[in-house]
Amino acid sequence: MPAAAILARFVLLEARRSGLPWLVAASLAAALGLAAFVSQVALTESIALQAAFSAALLRACAVFLVALHVAASTVREVDDKGLELMLTLPLSRGAQYAGRLAGYVALGTVISACFALPLLLWSPPAAVLLWAASLALETALVAAAALFFSMALVQPVPAFAATAGLYLLARAIGTVQSIAASPLAEPTLPHRLAQWSIDALALLLPRLDAATRTEWLIYGAPTAGAYATALAGLALYSLLLIAAGLFDFHRRNL
Amino acid sequence: MSRDERPLSAVPGWVWLGLTACLALQLAWAGMRPSASQRAEDVPPPPRLAALRLASLGEPEALARLAMLYLQAYDLRGANDIPYQNLDYRRLVAWLRVVLALDPKSEYPLFSAARVYAEVPDPAKTKVVLDFVYREYLRDPNHRWPWLAQAAMVAKHRLHDLPLALRYADAIDRYTTASNVPLWAKQMRIFILEDMNELQAAKVILGGLLASGTIKDPAELRFLEHRLQDLEARQAAQAGGGRMSRP
């Protein structure tokens, strides 16, 4: 078995032996319970409400759990000098980084599959499959971001805050751009400068608002073109984060 | 997960006592708080659409439905005999408009407008809601015609405003072009002019909607069945009262 695959297996083993499976189960129970509650108070669209509410909540839970687990696990590895020990082994830095990230990506895929299962209660299987695949790629992006920030900042709170900030900004940037481009605002120089700054910032962010959309679950699957574009954007940004992470990891001194 | 722990017997008695006393105090304190559901207050002005979009973080479908649940909780209980009659309807309609703009495919705002908020015994408030339904219908006639059909029935039987009901019926005939629209909806004008009481008309409309498969949601079916039963009970009571009062 390649060294990277062994490392990925250890990452998954660590996740299984931590409290993560219980947190996944608790998230599922909370989503199902709250969905049942809101459906009881809804006057109409109770099925769409349960699907939309559960999907939004489970998506947030998946991202939160993956980001927090990656940050905590990586920083603990650094603090316990486990990373330094690994770097003394006859194993390339690229393989070490890739193995660790592969484990986190596999973890995100497992969580995405678990979170997609209850959505089959309310949405067609094809739409749920597309949603789950998109969530798996989204958690892979988040894992790559959390690993990069954890390695670079080496403290759990700043690493998680940076990952959460990037994620929230990426989900809101489309709306921020449309607000900035509002035709009601006066075209003054400061307004234009602000608009250009936001457009420039948007170039550095993935369009997470176009991925893992609840709309697919309640109004039908997206067109192949829109879906492929959304997932290609996620994949491209994940590669960028991996490249940045590898760059930083190769510069690390023992 | 495993932790190295000392046994429970290692905890001093005063710590046990303190914990139990604090828990009892918390339970007593929480039990004395007045229930939040008894408050009757008016709905606040709605946020701007851009603010709601920003807050939704790319989940407008979920936020639109949660906003409707939030909205329908206002003035539903408290010291109020008829739900929603004390609400400021200008603000209410502004909320419905912004929620519908957040998720234009959702039927929740128009359903609530036509079947819940339009049925208050205040003609001015009912007209505000019906006007909202009419304007929003014009934006997507092929999907929103059932709510305008309901608005026409409310105009005829609650407001007793036949010209308004006919205006809505004519709009359905003129602007709804989808092939799956049932014949009775296209011929709403004849239906309005027929000498039917509210119960008969409601039964025909609901029967038509059920037969065409327009209504599928279990919560909506429950709600409409309950409304029909209420209507039947009210008409039976009126008929009974009428017979009693005859010489």
C-alpha cells in the first residue's frame, strides 16, 4: 500500500475513534427532529420545508464538523511533535501532505453520504445524489482550506476562524457583488472603488453559493452545464488550496 | 472515548449539595417565567431583499420558508379571538412580497395570503391582501392562477364585491395560457356569476384542484379539509339559526 494511502487510513481511523461519529449522529437527529417540528407548524409546502431546512442545516453541520476536525487534528499533531517525527521518515513531503488530505477528503465524503440519506425521504434519488456529490466536493474544499490554515497558523482558533471566514465570504460574495452593483447607488468614485475591490475579492474566492443548492432538492435537478460549472469551480479552488498548502509545507523547517 | 476519572464517591458532599440546590433553583426560576407564546405584538417592518439574500448564505429556499413560519406566528395566539386581525396589513404584505421575491417558486406566501390572511373580517385588510395576490399573479400567471381563483372567491363571498371577483376571473382567462389549467379555471367568470353559496363554490374549487393533482402536500390537504369542515359547520349553524328565526 502506498505511504500516502496508509496515512489517509490513519486519518480516518483517528476520526472514527474520536467523538466525530457521535457528532454526525447528533446532527442527523437534530435535523430530523427540527424538520419534523417545522413540518407540523407549516400550513403548506411541508415536504419542501423539511427538505430545505434539513439540507441547509446538514450542509452547515458537515462543513463545521470537517473544518473543526481538520484544524483540531492537525494542530494536535504539530503540538505533540508528531509532524516533526513524520518529517524525519523517508517519505516525501508531498506524499505526507497528500495522504493526510486524502484522509480528510474521504472523511468529508462519508459525512456527506450520511447526511444525504435522510433527504431521500423528501426528494428524488437523482437530485439527492447530485446534492451529495456537490457536498462531498464542498467538504473537500473546506478540508483543504482548514489543513492549509492549520499548517500555516498552527493554532486551532485562528485556523478555524480563517477557514470559517473564507467559507462564509465565499457563500455570500455573489450577493455582496449584486448589492454593490445596485443601479440605485450613485456612481461616485468611492462607490466605484468599493465595487472594484469587491469584484477583485470575488476573483480570489470560489462560488460556493452555486454549489450544493437546496433548490435542486425541491425544484428538480440542475442542468448538466450549471452543475458541471459549479463543481468545476469547487475542484479548481480545491487544487489552488492544495498547491498553496504544499508550497507552505515545503518551506517548513524542522 | 475514555477518561481517567475518580469514582463519584470521591466528590465531596457539599459539592453534591450545591449542584442539586443550583439545579432546583434553575428549574424553579424557569418555571416562574411567563410563556413567550402569550405575547401579542405587531409584525415589524420587513428587512430589505438584499439583506435577506445576504443572510440566506445561498440558501434562499430554506430562509424563505423559515421566514413564513416566523411571520405566521405573529398574532396567531395571545388575547385574540380571530387570528391575524390585529396585524398591520401593509407591513404583512411587504413581508409576503419580500419572501416571495427571495424564492419566487415558493407557493407559501401566496397560499397564506389567499387562504389565511385574506379571510379576516375587515374588508380594507382583505382588499390589501387580494391586491397583492393579483399583482403577484401577473408576474407568473401560469403557476399562480390557483391563488387568484381563491382571491376571486374571497372577493365574491367575503367582500361581496362582484366587479372585483369578475376582474380576477377575467385575468385568469386572459393571462393564464398553460395547457394544464383546468377548464373551470378558464371559465371562472361563469362560475362567479352562478348562484352558488360559499360552501358549494369552495367544494367545486377544491375538488377541481385535488382532481388536477395541484394539491399534493399533506399539510395543505389537512389545512384545506379543516377549512371545509369549518365552512360546513358555519353554514349549518346559519341555516339552523335561519329556521329557528322563521315564524
